[in-house]
Amino acid sequence: MYPKLLVVLQFGLIAMMIYFSKGLQVFIDDTFALPVFLMGLSFGLWALNHNQLGNFHIRPKLKENSQLITTGIYQFIRHPMYSSVIIMMFAVLISTPSVIEIILFTLLIAVLVLKALKEESLWMDHDETYNEYRKKSKLFIPYIL
């Protein structure tokens, strides 16, 4: 139930941010927000390029026979898909900043951190090399966090 709740919260917060930003067109017209969004999108595409579609799950849960990926962007960060979402939604936030969007963005980050921590605990139980991988990579931001 917990993994499903986190996914519902994630997509609900994303939907509310887009709603309160007056839609995606607002940030597409923004000369600063669009490159930030494209950077986040490229993070996600880079991650997908080094992962197999059947290897990951939208819920913080491991699929049967899932394999640890440590190439491409995964050599720097363990959760590039979450980083991608954070960067893209940051673009939405900076295009039409408001108190409600700042709150929603903060809640979104909290939900993604909870998802990442749940996945990390599952990986540590599933693969003994995961602890070593954690020492060599960061959670969301290469070389920093």
C-alpha cells in the first residue's frame, strides 16, 4: 500500500503544480524555464538509455530479476529518474513561482526522497553489491547529494 500511496502523491503533486502554473505553455514560453525543463528531460532519457524498460517499476518496488544498473548517468546518481522529475518540475516552478507551487514542489521532493529511500532499502536486501554502489554514487545530484 505504501508504494502505491507514494506514486499517487507524486503524480497528484505534479498535476497540481501544472494546474497552478496555468499549464505547460506558460513555462515553454519562458526563456529560462524551457532549457531547465529540457535538461531534466535529457536526464530522464539518459537514464532510460542505460536501463531496460522491464527492469524498473514506477512504484518503489523491485521487479523480479531486476538488475542493478551502474552505467551512464547511474554511475553518478542512483535515482536519475527522480532527478529528472525534480528538474522538470523546478522549471514549472520558476516559470510561475507562487507560494502554493513552492509548497507543492517541496512536498514533491519529500515524496521522491521517500520513494528513493524505500527503493534503497529493497536494493540493499536484494543485492549485496548495492552498498558499494552507494559509496561511489550520489542520491540525486552528481558529486553533491
